[in-house]
Amino acid sequence: MSAYHQMNKKLLLPSLLCALAAILPAFKPKPALYQDGWIDFNKNGKKDIYEDPTKPIAARVNDLLGQMTMEEKTCQLTTLYGYGAVLKDHLPQPGWRDSVWKDGIANIDEQLTGLRKDTLYAFPYSAHAKALNEIQKWFVEQTRLGIPVDFTGEGIRGLNHMKATYFPAQLGQGSSFDKDLVAKIGNVIGREAKTLGYTNIYSPILDVSSDPRWGRIEETYGSDPFLVSQLGKECIMGIQKNGIVSTVKHFAVYSVPVGGRDGGTRVDPHVAPREMWDLYLEAFRVAFTEAHAKGTMASYNDYDGVPIAASHYFLTDILRKQFGFNGYVVSDSHAVEDLFAKHHVAKDSADAARMVLTAGVDVRTDFDNPRLYINAMRRGIKNGSIPMSVVNERVKEVLAVKFWLGLFDHPYIANVNEADAVVHNKESQALALRAAHEGMVLLRNENHLLPLAKESLKTVAIIGPNAKEEKSMMSRYGPTNTNVVTVYDGLKQALPPSVNILYALGCTHTDKNFPESDIEDFPLTGEETKGIDEAVATASKADVVFLTLGDNDRTIGETFSRLDLKLPGRQELLLEKIAALHKPTILILVGGRPVTINFANKNIPSILETWYLGECTGTAIADVLFGKYNPGGKLSVPFPKAVGQIPLSFPMKPSADGSGNANVRGFLYPFGFGLSYTTFQYSNLKVDTSVYRSKDEIAVTFKLKNTGDREGEEVAQLYIHQELSSVTTYVRKLRGFERIKLAPGEEKEVKMILKKDSFYIYNQEMKRVTEPGFYQILIGASSEDIKLNARVKL
């Protein structure tokens, strides 16, 4: 090598080393995100307080909040609806880096459920778990602070996911009067959700149904606040024992729209304050103070002129201060926008954002791009109308739930294959059948027509629009793309091959003039006359007629309130024509609300109310009709005799059912009513008040005996009556119930504990108190069939 080259080498080497040193930081590997026992969410190479699993939740929340920008905070206050609603992608795409959720998001709702006819990642179940892991990974790894997403979904009749276990509607669950059953249903919903990757389920509905015209009555547990509170409590604890959130709805006073109307109305409830606390807030009080639900949905109605979503009184004073709620509040769809679009109390979207955030709504949830609401919040923050102190408080409430969920410690589903073994497994399917069995109510059984001896049957006719109905057996709030055994298929499978099965539709659920036909008579079309005539001719050839009438998805459900409670369309006429044959006839009601079946009650020998029973509909109905299962359900809502009696429900104030000479009094079937194939005897009531002063409770015991020749289940009900009170109160209050199975001749002692608070009223000062005085303890088979009573002084 020449001296020249040697000199150049000496000169170049230092400069090359300097240049290399200058660019080395660009090639320095990033700190590992996933450390031993913690995750470096903000990618700064050190364990921050919010990343430390050993630190208290409050400290972690404050640390994270202190690192967040205004943009990141506002993103934690809204929902991103899933694929097919708002999201256009199944999985994260490069374009997400330019989306509003590049700074994070509070929750993603209904992602890849199979609801919107896209089942690519909904099934097999492990595919969904993997997909949600991939989405979660994007938020953890690609956003600046790595805040995980809360994956939300519905779960009223079972998890709102493709082929999840499909349970009866809540009204059917309510008619079971079975706390253990509802707890197990909640557990299945929670367990299936957990394995699929959901972390927050919108269930149960805790609204009390006092007007059967209302379309959503099918989604409530019933009309009595104690029944709703106790079943709701069990469902919440069943869901949350799986480490996910139960978001209860709809808070508050949502289920009493004027005239039973819903949909485009404000749902404007005409409810007095004491009635509000007694009936419509009680189940929520129990949900938050006893079951500790971590979520709730703010309803879109107003109360006394103030929209709930903008009510500091409801969402802060009652919910957080009085009920001790420590979760986060989502808005019911469009509740925020309703403030300026429907209620006209806000001038624009930024003003609406200010109102709901100040009131206590944490997360706005609606079926449009979250950018709209996020930008509205940011405008309000920038112009000073929305204080950052309010934003910080709402964000802290959302983050606290995410820490409670463990999302900052274990953001991913560890075993994605577990879902394939858990969702809709044999144990859950058996529970769905049990729930379908227990929710049915036998309303009439003249001359013990039921159960039928199927071996003696030669020809049966299955008539009516609900015989082969499938579409309306599904639910927007239950499992998607699942299978339901129809009434026809259930009966066919249960009957011996030798039985000749005839079928006729008779009529459709509604006529072409529905809903106007609820208030006006229209002449039959030729096609309608032909259909009814064919059904009558078919029924005339049978030994037994199964008449399947009731609702479909045009007569019951959200926004499907009615003006009348008769069977819709031409079903009343079909019923009368079949009854005129005087055949052994069983009316099978399938639907979601009480109906005014006065004619059927006098002219049809047997009537079975089935509500909506879920995936085992036909199987469970056949089991009851042919005696494989003895019905034991009781009505969780009373049946009025006429729509003109409304409002009339249970519980009732004194003489609430009227006493005039020109009206009809009472119910067709009262609250708590239900027949059995066996008989029960109540005896030996004892009320022990000896520890009332020391423990604030009394013990009520009595004996219940099966005096028939079949195994059966009886729902024993305990009511109280306060003889003298400082304010007018309800005549009978349900305060205890137990579903008890007894073999023929078997007798059991039943024990129920009444706490001091069981006797509460809201006095003239609106304080919740138990007043001294005389009370009647009433034990019965329904609210009007009292078997035993005792009088105690407290």
C-alpha cells in the first residue's frame, strides 16, 4: 500500500467512526414492550406507576391521566361501533394510523359478532378470540400510551354472538321465579363472553314493566320491583364473577312511556317521585349497592322535563353519591344527540357534550363515527365551555374500570382455543332447556286435558302463524345466526311416527292493515278467508288441535308498542273459528306481552303461555304438553282483561283496579299466577320475631307438600301488607319467593328471612324508613291466592 493510501486510511477511519456513532441511535433496538410481570405500554423503557400491577388502581389511574394529552382523553370518552356498523375493517389496517382512534378509544361495541351477516371471525369461536387479540394488540402497540380497549356487547337472551347459548327472553326468565337459574344464565353469558374476548356485557335490563302495550316489555323480568331486583342481582353477579363488566340498563325511569308509546316519542314518563323510587329505581339500587354492577346505560328519556343523559341529579346525585356506583356510564344510542335534535335543550353537539359530561355520562355510544362526538368535545374544551376538570373526572372513571378488568396486566386472551370448548357447550345447552321449561306458565287446564298421552293420539292438527315461525324467534339482543327448534318441529319430534300430523297456517301474524286494524275493522280478503277456512277444515279432522298464536317481530320488540292487547291481525277470528269445533284444543301463546284473551279463557280448554323460550322452544313446549315436564312457572306480569284498564299492574295501591258500576275490575290472570299438573298444600306458618331487635330480621317458616301424583315445582310467594302507614302504599308487596321441587307426597319446610329493610316505605319526607306498627305476612301461590297469613308487630 502506498504512503498516500496509508495516510488516507488514517484520516478516513475517525470520520467513519464519527458518522457511524451519529447514526447508531436510529438503529438502536426499541425497549421490549412485554417485560417480566409488566407491560411497557408507553414504550419508554421504564416501569411507570400505571404499568405496575402492584400499585393501587387509583394511583395507576392518576399516573396515566397525567401523561395523557387532550386528544387521548377525549378518545377515552366514546364508543367505536364494530364491523358493519362503523368499522369498515375486520382487523387493524394501515389506515387506522390516520383515524381518530389512533389516540385510543374507550370501547369497541359488537365487533365481529356475526350480527351483520358477516361471520368471518365470529365462528369458529377461537377465530373471534384471535381476532380480538389482534385488535387489542394494535391499540397496545401502536398507540402512544397503549391504553387497551374495552370490548362490549349485548347479552339479554344470551350473549349477542353467533351461535352462543340462546336463553329465553327476560320475561320468560322472570316467570321462572328462579334465582339459581338466572344466576347460572348470567354465569354462562359471562363465561362465553370472556373466552370470546368481550370484557363488558350490556345486561341485564332492570326496567320494571308496568304497561304491557310497551314494545320492550318482553325484555324485562316483570312488573314487580322486588322480583326484578333479585333476579337482576343474580344475573349481574353471574356475569361479573367471570371478571367482566355487567352494564345494566336503562337508567332510569325508561319503561313507562306515555300511553305505552315508544320509538319516536321522548318516552316522557309521568311518574311521581315516590313511585319512581319505589318501582323504577329499586332494582338499580340493589344492582349497585348489593351486586356492585360496574356499568350502566343512561336512558334517552327525560324525567319531569330534564333528559336523563343531562341530569346531574340522576347520574351523579343518585347514581354515584346515593347508590355508590363506581363504574362508567354509557349513553343509550342517540341520547346525546337527542339533547339538541329531540329534547331541544342543547344548542349544538358541543353544548350537548358539555351537558352529558357534566351530568355524569362517561362514554357516548351511538351508531356513527366517533369523530363527530370527539370533535364536539374538543370544540367545547377549546372554547372553555367544557372544563378539563370534568373531562379528567370522566376519563378517570373509564380508566378505573379498565384497570379493574385487568386490561393493563393481561390485555390478551391467554387461551384462544378455550372458546371452542366453552361457548354453547352441552352444559349450557342443558341450562337453556331448563330455562325454557321453567319459564312457561300454564294458564288454563280444564278437565285436566294436559298432559296428553301421546301414544293414544291418532291425528293431531298444528295450526297458526307461530307453528313454523323462525325469524321472530331471534333477537337483536341475543345470539345471532343460531338455530331455534320451532313449535312444529318440537311436536313432530316428540310424537310417535304413527301419529298423523296435519298443519295449516290459518293466518299470518298481522293483516295488511296492521296496526290500523288494532283500532278499526277491515273486511277479510279472499286469501284470508281461504286460509282460515283451510285451517278449520284441517282442525276438524284431528283428535287434538295445537293452536299456536301470538307475536312476531312486527308486533313486539323495541319501537313496536301497540294500541291494543288483543291477538293481532286475524288471529282472534281464527281462534273463534277453531273453538267453535269444540275439539280438545291447546292454545300455545308465543310472544312477548300479556294479551287480553277473555274469549279463549272461556272457550279453550288449555292455554299455555310460553313467551320467547330461546333455542329449545319446540322441545320444551312438547315436554310440557306430553307430560315429560310439569310446568311450574308463574306470571311475572299480570294479564289485564282489557286495554282500557291500563295503567293497571302489580303492585297496586288501594282500590287501584276501580270500583265503579260501569267498569270491569281485576285481572284476567294476576301476578304470580300459574297452574301445575299436581297440587300443593301450604301449612304450619310460623313467624319468629325474637331476634328482630338484635339482628333486624324475622324468620318466616311454613310447610309445603305435593299432594298430587306427579313431581312438580311450586313457586311459594311471600307478600307483606302494612296495616297503617304514614303515606299511601301498595296493598301487597312481594318480599320473598322460592321455587321448590317436590316428589309426589313429599313435604318440605320452607324458610324465608325478612330484613328490617323488607318493610321499608318512603315517608312524607321521602326518607326510606321502616315504620313501627302491625304487618300481615302473607304466603301464597299467587298475589291473589293467599294460603297462609300471620300478623306481627314491629
